[in-house]
Amino acid sequence: MAGYALKASYPTVQTLGPGLSQDVVYCTIQTQPSGVIAQIPVVSTTFDQNEANVMLGNFADAIEQVMENTAVISAVGDQQIDPNGTLADTVIFTIGYPAPADASTQITGQAVVPVGYLDFSDAEIGQASLGNVDDILNATYGSLRSAAGG
């Protein structure tokens, strides 16, 4: 299991859609060993009952697993507006082509992964999520390869 350090947390309200919200504690972690800083909302009752450690650990593990991909250079947490017009948490992975072995001619792109895809803890759901993440990374890598004429 990868480690993480909780860097910050604060209570807020997460809007899930029109008229639908929940109380959350917004947590910023730094994964170990890669040092990726990312954010994830944790339902307040989960956080208050000291059960967030498992969720945050699973989130850190998933990020670290993606960081093992040889085309991934770095990653950082971000927020973007989703199709419903609400803020959505993401992790942006910087992808390099060709893979980092030849950095002198490398071009890069960003693979934007929704935070919801970064929990591989449940075997069945985790495999589907990992597949979604792989699809996003592969699409970015393919676009870079095409742009480079490869």
C-alpha cells in the first residue's frame, strides 16, 4: 500500500446536481513516493468517524499505480466544470511521447482523469475504473504519437 500525507482538510458542501448536495470534508493529500498532490471530498460522517483513512489510502494507491505507467511523467489534482455545470475533482496526468527514455524530443499532453475513477479498492468496480483510466491515458498517448508522426 502506498502512503500519503494529509496536507489540508476543511468542511464544505458538495453540489451533486440541481437541489442535491452533501456535507463533505475536502481533503488534500500528497502521495508517497511520487509526491502527487491531489484533492478528494470525503463525506463528513465518514471523516468524523475516522474512517477516511481507508478512502484516502485507496485514492493514494490508485494514483501511485497510475504513476507506474512508463508514459506518465507527473500528476496534479485539479477541478473542472462537468457537463452539469458543477465542479468536478480530477487528477491531471502529464503523458510523454516517446516515453521518458528520450526526453530531448519528447512532447507532452494531459490526461484528465475524474477522481471517481481513482478508487481501485473493490475488485470488480476497481477493474472497470482502471480500464477507464487506461483508456484515457492511451487516448492521450495515441494523440501525442499521431501529432509526432509516429
